[in-house]
Amino acid sequence: MSGSPDIVIIGSGVGGATVAAGLATTGAQILILEAGDHIADLPVNRDQRAIFQRGHFRPKETWYEANGKGFNPGNYYNVGGNSKFYGAVLSRYRSQDFDVIEHREGVSPAWPFPYEALEPWYCQAERMYQVRGSLGEDPTEPQHSAAYEYPPVPDEAPIADIRARLKQKGLHPFSLPLGLDLDSWLSKARTPWDAHPNARDGKMDAETAALAVALRHQNVRLETNARVTRLDTGAEGRIDRVTYIKNGQTVTVSPEIVILSAGAVQSSVLLLRSKNDRFPKGLANSSDQVGRNFMNHNASAVIGVSPRFRNTSIYQKTFAFNDFYLSDGEGGPPLGNVQLLGRISEKVLKGSLPQAPEWLLRFITTHAIDFYAMSEDVPNPESRVMVDGDRIILQWQRTNWDAHLALVAKLKAILKSIGFPIVLARPFDKRTPSHQCGTIRIGNDPATAPLDAYCRSYDHENLFVVDASFLPTSAAVNPALTIAAQALRVADHIASKDFAGMTQALAVARPDATGQ
């Protein structure tokens, strides 16, 4: 690749890697800039004391609350982004998530397009990320035009027992859709995959599933340890320069199209820091919405303990239930999703209880089952990302917390009813990113949204933002698959139109019945 590329993609997480895969066949010269590096295949990757007690992989940086108090965020900077550590759950939003939903606290607004517009792209994303799953078990499951290509990851014996107990109570546990080659993962070490880094060990993350596809093409290049510091605009308001730091040197490129995929926090930070005389509030920000409507799922670990139950499972994370996803089960507003966590060992638990001896924690975890309760965080313009010089300020104002507490209470009661007399719960805070999203949302009105329905900036015709920041709502599932589906939809949209005035036509095959 000589000279400036046609397209620069900033970030190699799910959004950036997947849009790169979608554009790779166009022949456009594509440069992917990643602030971090590849995760090396080292023993520390499965060392739970290093990961959970010593924070080996946590970034060495500090963000700040609005009151000036600092904290260490749990965001990762590496090829593949946060997906290298994710639980590999690749769920679709429910079709109702694209419409207005009344919650106990606030309203989740409608998307600028319905579920049906994204459905074919969900199918493509599921194929790309090799999702394992089963249809027909979850009453809230939206319409699928294609079945999963792989069967679900199997329950281990103790987990199958718990699934059966829940069914006897009238609940509807279903197999989690997982991007995981189980045999490959367990061949390296017999640990869960949740929160463990993936060095091409079997998890289908942004690097292994999408970036690998993009980099098969000679017109796509990845540059690691390349931290983008600024975007500059030309006379017509287009982004005409991308500046980044590589090996201590400042490098500038001038692509025809810029796709920003640095994550809900860092993408908004870059736009805000790139302000200039013409755009004094930051780029893509004539609506004053960049950085606003930050969302982070309300989430808690809920652990049931029983001396009569022995948990011999290794990975555990194979099913969920959505019986309280669309309502509270009694005709009231939604509460959220419940799914299994990756198996919590005494080494993991000691990270939260450092004073407790591991032998005691081992006794507890041997007789425990571990769940993850997750509720929607409703968008709030005062929940926002801001910058103050070199400081990143995160002013997160939780919403819908009462609904989450109600979900945790229901889960506790259910666990007690199926034989777990002791149930413990602990919420996650801002130090544990629970699917950060929002901040640069899509919408049909440029006065209230920075991006159109194809993630294109209303202010800059050659700027797209394709990562969790475009999400107008958080729903109550991991948004990774939704980001990937929209990334493929955006890639097709870019390829079918000569936005950049490139000399060659960009065209890729579309799926049948694209919807919109």
C-alpha cells in the first residue's frame, strides 16, 4: 500500500474488524489503525490469579469522574478490542428492542429502522462469527431467516441439572448463542473462556472471525501500536487528515473515507478533541450529542450456594433465560436477561474478596452456581463522556436501577426455590465495562443524533462511526452481534455508493431481501 489509503478504519474491535471484512472485496486500499498490539500466546492468558487478582491485562491509565476522582477503567487496547476478553455471547436484539419500550425509569427510544432491516445482516454476522446455537427454545427470540450453522455448546452435567430444575419451575432456559470452538478452547487449558484473553484459542472474536477475513486481501493492511490523536477537516467539512503516533513518530494520512471504530468512550473522545474553529464543539457534533447518552448495562453477579450441590463443571456458561426480558412476568415493565457466568473459581473470587483464604473460597465455589443478571440502561443525555485536556471524564448516571434490583430479587427467589438456600449478589461498577455503548447515536434527525441510519456523520460526508457508540439503545443483551450486523450493513452501503469520489466502483454482494 503506497501513499494514503482510500479508507482508514480506526480500531480493530467488532465494529472496525467487521466493517473491514465487509469492505475487503471492494479492492479499495484499506488501512486499519489499532492503538494496541496482538495478544501473545503465553501461559499468563489462563493464569486466573494474574488476570483476576493482579489485573495483569488491565490498562495502565486513569479516567475521572465529574468530581475529579480517578479510577482505572477495564477497557482493553489490543487487536480485536474488548472482544478478546468477552464471554463469546452473540445474541440478537429482540425485535421489540428496535421499538419504543417503557421502562420503570425512562423510555428506550425507537431505532431509525426496524428489526427486519437488520435481520439479513444478523444472519451474515452469525455465519462470520460461527455462532453455535439452537432456535425454538426462547419465546422472545425474534424471527430468523436462517438457522444456526452449528449446534449449541453442550451443557456439562451439573449445568444440565440446573437447566432441568428451572424448566420444572416453568421457566424457559435456552442455549446461549456462542462464538466458540469448545474443543479448541479446552485443548489449551481447561478453564472457562469468560473474561480470559483469546490468543487464537477457539473464541470467535473480532480478530479471529472478522479481521482474519479482511487480512486475506492484499488491499487491507493492519498497523498496530498506532494511536490516532486527531482528525482534521478541510474547507468543505470533510475529514481530510488522520494523525496518529507510531513508534514515537507522528504520521498523517489523507483517506477518502474515515471509519471511526475506537469504542463508545474513545471514539467520542477523539471527536471532541478534534475540535477546530469551524467545529468548536468537536467533530460530528452540531447536535451537541457526541459523548452524551452513554450507557453501560446494569449488571450483577448472582451466586447460589448449596452444600447439596457439587459443581464439577469447567466452563458452565451455556444457557440463559429471558422470562423477564419483555415484562416483569406480572404485566409490568421489562426487567432484563439472566445468563450463566463463566465458572467462578476460588482464584477468580479472591479478586473480589482478597482477605478470604482460597481454601474457604474453594469450598464455596465447589458448591455454587454463578449467574449474570443484566438490565437495560436507558439513554440519558446527562450520562456522558467529556474531555478536559488529557483527561477523560466519564459522568455515568445509572438509569433503570430499580428494575435491575427487581430482576436480582426474582433470580434470588428462583435459586432458593430450586435448592440454593444461600444466594449472594454483587453489582458491577464502572471499573468493569458492561457493554459500554451510546455516545454517538444513529437517528433520522440531525438535530438530535450525530449519525444517520447508516452510521454516516451528518456533519462530515466521509466520516462513519461503526462501533458500540452508534447504538441508540442498550437493550439487555451483549451488543456485539448487533454491532457486527450493522457493520456489514454499513459496509454494503458504502460499497454500493461512490461516497468518496473514488475512481473505481465499490460493489459487494448483498444478501437477499435486505429490508432497507
